[in-house]
Amino acid sequence: MRKLILMTSLVLSSFLLHAQTYYAVMVLDSRNGNPIIGASIKIKSTGEILKTSQSGNVVILASPADSLHIQFKGYKDRKISLVNQSQAISIAMEPQPKTVATKPKKKRS
């Protein structure tokens, strides 16, 4: 009987670990709230990469224990854990500081 209970609990826990949930993700510019079109969202466990739409949205299917890596040129990368997240996630992306290249001064002879 003990073995049956143990096997049943192991099987049920494996189903829970592999449970997938739909998440509606919106990626926005933190400065003005505008949607970021074409941001890449990578699901860590599967390696699948999705792009945001014209409205800055994408719907993903992932495990609640998974995490996301969000990237867009000119913005700092974000990593988001899906643990304890609602199914509607809004992600504000911070712009990367612009680097200014300076020329070295010429030596005067």
C-alpha cells in the first residue's frame, strides 16, 4: 500500500511540475509607457523565443516555475521569474545609457 501511495504522489507531482499556463506579456518603455514592438522574450526551459506584436504584447505558454529573458536593442535586458506571477504581466524596459565616445586630444609639439 505504501508503494502505491508513493508512486501515485510521484506521478501527480510530475504532472504538476510540467503544468503549463498561458501568460499575456506586455513590454513597455519605462519612460513614456509606449509599447516596445519586436522585443524578444525567451522562455528559459524551452529556449523558445517570441517577439512582441505591434501593441507590445505576446502570449506565451510556460510553466509557472519558469523564467523569461526579455531583450530589445537600446534597453537593459530583464529577467522575470514566473513564480507567483499573475497571468497578465507588464514589463517596463529601462533604456540603456548612451555611451559617448571621445577622441583623445592631440599632443602639441
